[in-house]
Amino acid sequence: MTEPAFVPLGVAVLSVSDTRTLETDTSGALIVSRLEEAGHRVVFRGIEKDELSAIRSRVGECCSNPEVDVVLVTGGTGVTRRDVTPEAIEPLVTKLIPGFGELFRWIS
């Protein structure tokens, strides 16, 4: 059986933080680095404040970009009132993968 050909994805990477900048966003930088090493294209990288409407708007813009196949969001997932990433993106999710988040948290 022949392996299917690798198809690079266009990826948007959004970090949610009230304190980070592109220069200090180590998690976003690591994600970008790993994506590029794997052969994918980073179409967008940005930082958004931890505000529900701002996050939802930015993710919506990324989803509307025909060059973007996947949107990865990091940060803003703590348990304080300021951490609203899950609530912001929930209505935008097109494919829910139960257990995936738990696996990521367990590994990290």
C-alpha cells in the first residue's frame, strides 16, 4: 500500500494573552516552528487580548481566509474570569474531537 502524498496545510496561529507580544510569545513561536518543520505554511500569526468578542472576531477572520485550512489557538484557557478562549471559539467549531483537549493537557 502506498503512503498518501503529504499535503501541507495553511495554518493560522493565534495566541490569546493580555501580557504577551509576538516577541515574548514562546508558545506561539514553538507552534509556528513545529508547523514549518513539518512542512506546513503559517498563513497568519497574531496575538489577541483575552476578550471574547476580539477572539471570536479574529478566529472568524482566519476562518474566512481561503488560504487557511486550520486555526490553532493557544492561551486564554485557564480558570479565571479573564480566560474566555473556550467560550469565544465554541460557536465557531466545525469539528469537535472529544478527548483531544484532555490528551493535550495530560501530555503537557
